[in-house]
Amino acid sequence: MFAYDSDPICACSTPAGISGIAVIRVSGDGCAALADKCCKVLRSSDDSAKLSDLKGYTCAYGRIVNPQTGDTADEVIFTRFVNPHSYTGEDMLEISCHGSSAVKQEILRILGMCGIRLAYPGEFSRRAFINGKMSLASAEAVMDVINADSDRQLKAAGSLLSGALSDKITSLEDELYKAMAIIEMLVEFDHDDDDTEEELKDIGKVKKILEEQYKVLTELVDGYDKGRILSERMRVALIGLPNSGKSTLLNTLTGFDRAIVTEVAGTTRDTIEVALNVDGIPVTLIDTAGLRQTEDIVESIGIGRAMDAGRNADLVFYVISPDLSIEDAEDGIRELAEDIGGEYITAVFSKSDEGDNPCRSRIEEVLSDYGIDSFISVSAEEGINIDKLEDVIRDYYDSLGGRQEEGLLITNARHYSKLSKALSYLEMSYQAMSDMRGVEVCSSTLRSCLDEIGEVTGKTVSAQLADTIFSRFCIGK
């Protein structure tokens, strides 16, 4: 574990590699005075000669100079921020420099010579959390924003970063603490066999609060099914017998020739994963080895991986060629349909430009016995009905819980785990409150519920857990 302290820190906040401009971030009270040792202001809006004299939220043009040799490392733009109105809540500097690796490394080395150490992973966001600039949930959303590669991902991450989830949870906590105050008062009383009218009234208030907040928490937890798709991508597996058209379909859906296509059975021997975006929904499309009996060891391993890919997928497109028999169609899908359920499988009759499968009606009847009720004819070569496959993906996403339009999707597995536990404790509290003899139990389980919720916002999170969370961030954040 890193030895965190309050010393001034620095790191490059732009991605590794070569770019036109890079941004090096410096944070820590007194960082401007340390930077004066190597940062020379040449021109500023208020004629300040030093960074430490520069007004907050203004820029200056200058140079980074090696304090030992006097050599110029780069000509840069300085931007100064002052506490508490900065990302971390501390004094901060941003240095916009040229984006070569040599320039960035030299500037960081020179800052180190001036007493500004390199930041640990996530240390800037960790300081923002510690200084009350954002909740833990909002801090964790920083990486979601950075990693977003679709508009839906960005919208969900942006809502979390702006505090939508934290605000919702804070409101929920406030109501539960009101209930806790009433419960604690009831615990102090000596109860007779008959409850007083005032006690019954208080019990009714508590039950109403718990019932209302149970609904709120249930909505948040239910939204994880959709939020998980945004954070981990929807997995869609292409399954079928050899030469059914899986690889051609993958190439058409992704828009480029990612998979090798030949008439030789067994060409695809391993799973091929390709990322694509369907109406803002991040999808991982998986091409798999054709399902058949084989004595080829390598191909048999690929077939095993194909079945695993189908079992672990959110959706399966079972690709059926025009010449596939009823028996082969049933054999190819039987095990998978029994494992994952037919409702997650769409039968795709491929190569429709070559004609329909003569056994299609009977094949549909057989597949229906396994719960498969979605059937689509496509031609990957001519692009026929490819949009209907995209509709299947959209429909599946829309069928999941959560209301992204309100910005309340949980995308983080840790948040889901904690809020699910909180929901269980809240249910126990409500059940206990239905019986006056359960007031003490209600008090205990409600405290546990609030503790779990607090680990999402950061109110009850341990220092060790916070360190673990932020250590997964990139160094510049």
C-alpha cells in the first residue's frame, strides 16, 4: 500500500505516447512556491513575475528551467488554481507543455528536483475525496468518464460524477436516520403488553419510512442490470455449425473484415471478440468455432470455448445456414438452450440471398420447444435485416431495469454489492418493525443498512478500502 501524505505531488494527466500538447498536474498547498524554483513566468495577465504571485484561475506563459544547469526544458502555459476551489481542494497548477515523451519526463524530473514528488495512482481524486470535493461514488465515476466509449456510457458516468447517485442516496439516508431516531426513542421505553396510542403512531411512521425507502433502494439495485452493460459491455455470441455464416455476419456487423471467411469447415478455431457500438450500447461481439464432432484437438478446444462463450453471453445469435438439417439444428442448440434459456437466443437464418432453408418451419417448431421464439432471416453479404439484429440488442437493453434518463444507473459492481446488502438489511428492519418485540432487531439491522450505504458515499468507508479503490485509478487522476 502506498504511503500517502500531504506533500505536493505531480503527474501527467494526458495519455502516454506522443501528442501535440500534454498537461502535467501539480497539487498541494505551497506547490506554487516550490515550482518557482524551476518555472519562469515570461508573460502574465497581471504582470506577476512568479507563479506564487499569479492570481488564481489565470494563465501565464513561461519556461521550465533546470534549476541546476539553467537549461530550458520547454516553453509552456501555466494555469493556477487556489484552494479550496480546485479539483483536489488544494492549491494546484497545470502545466501545458509539448507532448513528446522526453519533454514530459524531463518536466516531471525537474519538478521532483524542486521537492514535488510523483503522485500515486488516483491520488488527485483521493485528495478530492478527503477534502470533501466529491463523494466516493462521484470519485469512482471519474474512471467511468475516462473509459466511456459510447454516449450512453458517458451520460451514465457523467450523472454519477455530478453527484446524482450521491444526492439520491443522501436523501435516502436522511429518511432512514429519521426512522432511526424514532426507533431509538422506542427502545428506551419499557414496553407493556399493550402498546400506547403514541407508540403505535410512531411505529406507523417508521414502517412508512422504511417502506418508501425500500422502494427507492430497490429501484437503484434493479438498475445495475442495465448499468453493468454500460460498464462491462453487452456480450453477444455468434453460435452455429461450421460454414453457417457466423464470421461473415461478424464482419458485417462490425463494418470491417475482422474474421477470416472461407468455405473450409473449421476455419474459426478460437473465439474472436470485437467491440462495437449499437445506438450507444457498448457491445462485445464474439465469433466462435463451428459446433461439430471432431477429433482435431485444437478445434475441439475451440468448440469448448464456443460453448463457454454462449453460456457467458447476454445474448446468443444462433446462426442457421440454408442447408442445415432439422436434426443438426436441434443438436447444435440443445445444450446451450438448456443452460442459458431460449429467451436469450435468437435464431438467425443466414444467407437469405441464397434462398430459404427448406426445413425452416419445422426447425422453428423444434427450436420453440427449447423456448426460442425469435427468428430472423438475414443476408450478411447484402446487408439484409442486419438492422433487425441491432433491434434485438436494443430491445434486450431496454428490457433491463433502471432509468438512465434520470441518471440513476449503478454501473459499479462494488456499489451494487453494498446497496444489495443494504436492501436486505432494510427488509429485515421492516419485518422486525411489524412486531414491537422486534424494535431492537430493527435498530440493529437499520444501522447495518446505513453502514453499507455509507460505504458507497464514503461516510463509513475504511481508509484501507479507500486506498484500494483509488490505487486502481490512473496516475494522472
